[in-house]
Amino acid sequence: MEWVLAALVGVALSAACGFRVFVPMLVMSIAVHSGHLTPASGFEWLGSWLALAGFGLATVIEIIAYFIPVVNNALDVIATPAAAIAGTVLTASMVGDVSPLLRWFLAVVAGGAVAGGVQIATVSLRSAVSPFGGSGVISLVEDGAAAATSVLAVTIPLLAIGLIGILGIFLIRRKHFRANRV
């Protein structure tokens, strides 16, 4: 049953990858480095000084880049597959006490899909708001959502999963409402 909680932590971190790819990687690296999280065997490198420095630098660059309109659009093209890959890795790194087949199945189906889904939703929202000059505000909200979701995933994973579920339901209902209105 412990692997279920670990999987929830991984999936919640994966969802945060949909907002920003490197923020959850940095939060996980800090948590592993400090001993708050124990990754699955083979993923101990996530807590190394090199990983911590690399994810820290990548996070700063990613956050700054999203405030540059031309770069922002280019990042959306790159970030969608990157978020799915990062989400897969984060989920796999948390699920350790199961067979490798189940670990990677959960990682791809749950972690990668959740990260990709959140990323696609944020790209859609940003593209709808960008013509009106609100992309900077959206970027700031995404930064905050990535940080909050990541910290909640590590500290209170059930709450993080619940909030992600509520966001998903809201987005699905909103899309359904728009489709029926036309």
C-alpha cells in the first residue's frame, strides 16, 4: 500500500510538470537531497548536488523565458513533450516496490498523461489570452501553480491530487459548456 502513496506523490509532481517542467524536478531534488523523500532504486541521483544545481538553473531559465513573448510560444512546442517525459520520470522515480513493468506502466499512463494533459490545458489557456496581452499574468499564475502543486505533492499528496482533480473537472465542464453553447 505504500507504493500507492508514492505513486500519488509522483502523479501530483507530474501534474506540476504541466505548469512548468523544471519546478517540480527542483522541488523533488530538494526533497530527496534533504531526506524528505526517498526515490526508487536507481533514481537516487535526483538528490545529488549536480541534479540540484542543474534543476535550479533550468528552473530560473524556464521561468524567465516564459515572460518573453516570442520565446514563450517556442517553449510551448518544446514543453509539451518535455512535460510528459518529466512527468513519466518523476512518477517512475517514486514507485519502487513494484515490478518494473507496473512501475513504467503507471509512470507513462498516469504520470506522463497527467503532465501532458495539464500542459495542453495551459497552452490552450495561454493562446486564448495572449492576443489580449495577458500572457505575463498567465505565466505568473503557472509559476505559482507549479510551485504550490510541487510543494503540496511532497508534503500533502492527497490534497495535491484532489486539487488537480477539481481543476480537471472544472476544465472539462467549461469545455463541455462551451461546446453546448455553440
